[in-house]
Amino acid sequence: MCPVDPIEFDRAVNNLIVNAYKHNRDAAKVRISVASAKEEIRISVEDDGDPIDSECLEHIFEPFVSQSASRSSSEGSGLGLAIAAKIIEKHGGTLNIEQSATGDTKAFIIMLRPEKVMGFLEKAARQHAFNSNVCK
């Protein structure tokens, strides 16, 4: 396994953040958090927007899948989550979704081995915190 490709990994995390803003109501709040343990690093992109229905949830990481109520416009191709999942998998990690995580409606969870992301996370966190209003 190779170390994190910063351009690809940034694209994956950015896809999750943009997705959280783009496919929710205007007042939805998005929270990004990073937690580490000896065995894994957990990156979470959570929002308090509308939940994803169960039919869509089963296929959410497949190409061209979108939830019809909020994603029926021409604002997206249905590829963002599929691309994010492939990039994270390529880096030896996993991408999952949890509904009702910590009081928010949903959370996209990236799990990675710590040796894969040293140094990258601090830079990405600073960049996304600085640009948090760009997606609105």
C-alpha cells in the first residue's frame, strides 16, 4: 500500500463536503471531525440535513445514484460519492454512511490506518476550515 496521494485524497474529502452542502437545505450545518486511535483514523463529514431514504442508501456509493427529492436537478452527476469511495478504497480505507450519528442526520465516515495519512490531515483540515463557506 502506498502513502496518501494528497490530490486524490483531497478530492475524496472535498466531494463529501460539497455533497453535504449541495444536497441539503440551505440552513443545513456540516461538521467535519477527525479522531485517531492506534489502529485507525476516523474522518467524519456530518450534516443535520434530510436523511437519505433506505432505497437510495443501499446503493449510495454506486455511480449515478442520487436521491430524487434533493438531487433531481442538474446540479450533479451522481458520481461524487462513488469517486470518493474508490479513492478511499485505493488508499486502503473504507467509506461508510451512518444515519443519526451524534445527533446529526447522517455522517459519511472514512476509516484509514494512521500510517497512511500522517501530515495530510492537518493541511486538509486547515484548508477546509478556511474555505468552509465556499460551498454555500
